[in-house]
Amino acid sequence: MQKTTIGGTPVKLRDGEEIIWQGRPVQGILRNPVHIGWGLVLLALGLWLAIGGFGPVSGAGAMLGLLFVLAGGYLVFFHAKVEKNRRADMHYAVTTQRAILAYGGRALGYPILPSFHITLKKGRYDVVYFAVERQLGVQSGSSLRRVGFGHLESGDEVYALLLDIQKKAAKTPDKSTV
């Protein structure tokens, strides 16, 4: 096993494993129009309730209005900042055997399995999904979520690399564990 770093995070590579691609999500504040729209609706409704939308200002109306203002403010302003900071710390890598997400001083490796349907979601920024995992704290079978590289400028290159690795993995028996 050899050691390397991905975005400052130490990662152990398996025998014969090499990094063939590294990248990062698009940086900066990327405001989601849906979050902004709902945030503005909640802000307006909260202000309306807080100034007495149903008549004289009551304690319950003012408190409900304050909660709506806080929720709307979170969606419009804070959410964009949190997402920006999360993406600033995120690094991606594709090796000859797996995909690696490195952030916050830790690295998560996902083997490229022949059984998983790798998908490319095109949009304003592309997402390449390559694994599924159970959500933390949820016990039902419907709690699986897709894992992938998000906010890519162009996901075509990564998608093609992962499909190529998947084809090679289907031809050779898997000797490794996650």
C-alpha cells in the first residue's frame, strides 16, 4: 500500500491502484433558484405575520412570523454560504479501482462495482453518480441515497472514466474490500 494526499487529506492506495483523475466541485456561491424562491416566500410571509397580517399583533403571530423569517433567511442567505464552504473543502479523485471523496480531513472510497448503474445527470452543473449508501439514522429499506461527484463543470470526462473502470472490473474478479 502506498500513501498519497487528495486535497491535503491522506489516502492509502491499494496495491496497483493509481490516481487517474482529480478534481473539485465548482467554487463560489451558487444560488439555487428554488431555495431563493421559497426563502423569499417565507421571508415575506414571516414579515407579514410579524407586523400583524391577521389583525393586531399577537404573541403567537409574532413568534410564528419570526420563525418564518428565520427559515426564509436560512434558505436565501445562509444556505448558499454553507454550500459554498462545503464545496470549498471537497476534493474528488478517480483511481483505477474506486472513486474517492475527500473533505474535512477524511476520505471516503467507493469501489466501482460492475453491478451499479453509473449515471450522468446533466444540468447547470453536472453530477456523476457511482454508488448508493444507506442514510444515517434511517432504518427502512427505502432510505438509500445516491453518492457521486456533484457540481462538476463538465461531467462527461469523469463519466467516461468510471464506465471504463467498471468495464475492466467486470472482466476481473474483485479481490478487494472497501
